[in-house]
Amino acid sequence: MKQIFMRNLFNALWWLVLSVIVLGGGNAFAANDGFVYHDQTGKIHQLSNYKGAWVVVNFWAPWCPPCLEEMPELVAFYDAHRAQNIMVLGVAVQYESNEAVNRYAEDMLISYPIILGESQPHRIQRPDVLPTTYIYQPNGQLYKIKRGALTKQWLEQVLRDAQAKP
């Protein structure tokens, strides 16, 4: 009986590992905490350059209504907190052209850097859900993943809660 249980356990674990390898994890970006991205102006953004700062990385697409709804919230958050060692990076994915993203960013008065996800020198792992936001602690460790739209107030509360922890 014990041998059957162990064999079934081994088989289950084997299939789990194999499915993660073949299908990839839903948090592929999160596993790549050492990201290096070029924004639409050519500036390089590397997580290690933001040591000591909170980094908010928001994946969005121009066709995604919740993504577009949260843009003013992200702009308001960034504008209110940029002097407090907080960086917001927007990663555009699944778009028609770089020019379309740039026009949209200008029209929406987006003040934080926009990374053109489809134009990176290396492949960017996209999250399964848009929008998805990754929040990194000042030490560079992933702190939280938010799937779906967010608000300025939600982001501020997340940072207050994080800073209140010992």
C-alpha cells in the first residue's frame, strides 16, 4: 500500500513539474526580478538601479478597458510620490505599433516611463491577465502581484501596510 502511494505521489509530482516546464508559470515576469528594459526614449531601466526605491511595474495593453481605466490612477500615484523614492514603469504589450503607444501615452499625459514590450532586445514574459502590476520592495524583492485594475488609494495602502511591517 505504501509503495502504491509513493508511486502515485511521484507520478503526480512528475506531471506537476513537467507542466510547469512546458506551460510556464503564470508569474514568469516575477521570476525575472533582475529585469532590464528600454523605455520609449531609449533609457535603460534595470531593477538593480532602483535599490532603495519601491518599483511598480504595470503591464497593460491599449485594447484593454481596465488597463485604460487605471492609467489616470497610476499617473496620479506617480506624480504624488515620485519625490518619495517610488518609480512606476508601464510595460505596453499587444499593441499595433510603437507610434500608437506613444500617441496614447501623450494623450493620457502619462508621466512615468513607458516600456514598449514588443520592441525589447529580449523577449518579455507577459502575465496571463491584463492589467497586472508587480510591486518590488526597496531591496529589489517582489512584494506583491495585483491582477486587475488598481487605484491610487490601493497602491498607497499597500505601501503603508508594507512599511508598517517590522
